Amino acid sequence: MRKLHLPLLAALVLAGCGGTQPSAAISGIPSTTEAVKQAPARIVSISTVATEILFAIGAGDQMVAVDSLSTFPAEAPVTDLSGFEPNIEAILGFQPDLVVLSYDPGDVMAGLEAAGVDSLLQGASMTIADTYVQILALGEITGRTAEAEALVDAMQAEIAELAASVVEPDEPLSYYHELDDTLYTVTSSTFIGEVYSLAGLVNAADPADAEGTSWGYPQLSAEYLLDADPDIIFLADTKCCGQTAATIAERPGWETLTAVSTGRIVELDDDVASRWGPRIVDFLRAIVAAVNSVD
């Protein structure tokens, strides 16, 4: 029985809004040859990111069910399986030979092991490099090693090209990344922050979590943001919270912010901006476009 581990995932990540726990090395991955011989034919994914990766490496035809939030790509076999409260009986109802999870509340993997089902737990990436490790691990266990390696190579090449295309301003630009309308955000210590750093941006929230007590996901006050006055505001809460450039401009006092007065408010797709899978490239592309549009 193989039980593969990566760290836990916060509920905020499951909702498509960010991550909190650091990633670690994967243990117990079989050799490439063994993986191919034992490639699972019935995969259940209780992880939005794993679902995207599995389809990206060509393992979509091996998937029989995904959780309710795994709505990308469109052909994913979405069910009512919960990522917040994974139910062993419901998962086993799909007769999987491999279950990939992003979160285990404490007994799911043990229950799957007792039922004789292989499981892989992949928690939130803290770095882009962690994402590559997860992609390669999924390629190994599904018999799609070559495809996974090709995906990583393509992502690395596109990310490098996008980073090189950034037009460097006279002074570094600052930004605020909004996770929800209660002003939760990210710092540079997160994988989201790393993506922004590739575009040469300075995170306005970094001083708010200088001691790391918020694990890189502090909640700011309106007063803090008004004082920080970021050059660009990125909204990763357009789906979850209905936030737009218009709603931002209506917040008390926010009309004085540089980002608002100059129209530098970028409405992101929540999922693209919070999932650490193949669409990191799309996320960076949106950031670079915003930076290069600044006069």
C-alpha cells in the first residue's frame, strides 16, 4: 500500500483563495517503471489543483470523479464530493484505485488505506518549485512521467519568458492582492507573492506580517491600506465576493488611493490567482500585462 504525503491545506485554499502551510518532500513515490505497470485506471481527485494537473498531463481519461470545486477544465467529472469534509464512503462509492486529496481532516487517508485504496495527499505549495514537484509526483504515480516533465518544462519556459518581458519602471511598483472583501491578503513569503515578485512588484502587505505570525496571509485594515497606498490593486475575490473596480472605488476613502485614481485595478479570476497548478502561467501573464500598462 502506498501512502504519499504532502502537507495540509487550509480551508481558505480549498475555496480557491490562497494557502497557509509549507510544502515538504514527497515520500514513497514508486519508480517510473512501477508507476507505469500499476497506473491507476480509476482516479478520484478531491483537490482542485490536482484535477487541473491531472488533465494537463493527459490523465483525464483515468479520472472517474472530482470534488465539487474542481470545475476546471470543463470536462472534469464534477460531483458533489466535498473538499472541506471528505467523506470516505462517498469516495469509495466511485470504486477508485487512487484518491488524490489536498486536505485530510484526520482520518480519510487511514480509511482509504483500510479499504485497500492508494492515496496521495498534496497540500498547498509555498513556492513555484513545490508545484513542479507535485506535477512530477502525479506524473509518476499515474504513469504519465514524460507528460509531467514536458508540462514542467513548458511552464518554466513560459514563466521565464514572461518575467523577461517586464518593462522595468523608474521606481518599483507596489501592489495589494485582495483575497476577500474583509481585506485578507498575501505577503511575499507565499507562492502567490513569489509570482508577483517575478514581475518586479513590491508587496504593500509585507510590513503587516513582518514576524510571520499570519503565515503570510494577514488581514489588513482599511487604514493600513490607505497609508500604504499601493500602485496597483489586484482583486482575487471577483467570484467569491463580487468585488470589482467599481465596488473598490465605492469604499470609504478608497477614492484617494493611487491605484483607484489611476484606474490600476485588475480583476482576476479567483481560481487562477489562487491555485498553484499549471495556470500559474496565466496568473503571471495577467500581472505582467498590468505592470507593462503603467505609464
